[in-house]
Amino acid sequence: MGKSILIAAMMLVCANTVAAATPAAKAPAAKPLQPSELAGWPRMRATDFGCMLEKRFGADAGRFGCAADYDRIVWSDGCAGGENYNAGPELPARVAKTLPAPVESVSLDWEHGDLRSVTVYFDRKLGNAEIEKTFGVRIDGSNRDNLMSVNVDECAKGKTCLSLDGFEHIGGADLEEGCVPNPAPKAAKKAKGKHS
């Protein structure tokens, strides 16, 4: 019995030595982003977006990654602002560069833990028909449920940008009663509900 344990231990050591000496296989390259995917991002939770960046592109989403619990993050509100009110992961430049031309860059606008809007900047002026075909959206017309509006503007001389909006900005001035001081802790616990 002692011999069989010794042999098993030696086999384990040898297997570990061979495994350590074998070069690690390269992770498969992530499929490049397609412009039409961006139209599905507005209203996405910061933690879902961060987890997608981690799983698909191996990007570090920090506190918004797969291990984050959306419901445990204090997102704050339109009155108090706070460090988390406009917080969310950024689209890494190396990931944005996987988008085909004429996309030059992409910016994300977060509000209360949800992606409020995605702005796509182009390297030249584009017409509405080309944008609609490339992104699978309608400039004037009905769109997917997560899109409140789709707007095209001239962002710089000779360059177009596309704004995919999930919801309107909500600040203190937009609240029906305006900004009131935060409720007492007991009242805050009663009022606390699950974010949807």
C-alpha cells in the first residue's frame, strides 16, 4: 500500500511538472463588436454590461464585473448625485476599435446604475439611411423596446454622431416634488425597493 501511494504521488508531481512546462493555449479571440449590437445596450445594468466586457473581451470591469451584485450597490439619486449616480464601466478603446469604420469612438452615459445612452462618433458625415442599415435602427420610427429615441447630429465639422437613448436624464429639477432631504433611516428602509 505504501508503494502505491508513493507511485501515485510521483505521478502527480510529474503531471504537474509537465503541465507547468507546457505553454498555455491562447484564449480564442473575441468576436468583434457589430454596430447593431450597440442598439441593444441602452437601459442595460452596469453590472450586466461589465460582466459582458469581462466574459467576451477579457476586459477588467472593476467594481462592475461579474462578481458585482447590482442590488447591493448604492446608486444614489438625482438629487444627491453621489459617486455612483453616473458610474458605470467604460467601453475599453481596444474593444471599441473592433467596430468597423466609419465608427471612430463610442461613449457611454450611465445614470442610477443603468446605461442611459450610447453615443457613436463617426469619422465622416453619414446619411440617415446608412446609419439605419448599419445599426438596425430607425431614425424616425419605431425601434426596439429599450430605445426611447435615436438621434443623428453633426458633432464636428464634417462628422456625424448617433445617439441611442434608453431614457431621459432625470435630475433633481425633473422630480415632481423637487429635491427633498434624504428620509430618516427607518423611512428609507421602508421605501427601499428592488431596482428594475
